[in-house]
Amino acid sequence: MRLSCTSCKEYITHSIYELNDISEATTSYESGKAFITYDSSLVSIEDIRKTINKTGYSAKNIIKP
């Protein structure tokens, strides 16, 4: 995702935290990446992708450790 300002970064991070059971979420304006810690038994990668897409940005290359 390519972010145009720090407000965008905060908007995406806040939107991710609105999902249940997100332990940690950080979004980097510089790299355009989000790092998310969550309970995969309670929230799915698809839920996270949809949430990011709803902000007007696109979640690509999601890597599940």
C-alpha cells in the first residue's frame, strides 16, 4: 500500500484495531507496510484485508508467519 501522508497511516492503523482480537497493529508511512499481531482463531487474514481495502488502500502480499 502506498501512503500519501501520516494521517493515512493513522487511519489504517485505527481501522485495523477496530477488528476484534488485534493484539498489535503498526503501519509504516515510509515503507507502506502494516505489521499486525492477532489471534488467527478469532480474526482472519481476509477480515484484515477487507478492513484495509475499506480505507481506500489495497492490502497486497499478506504474509502469514
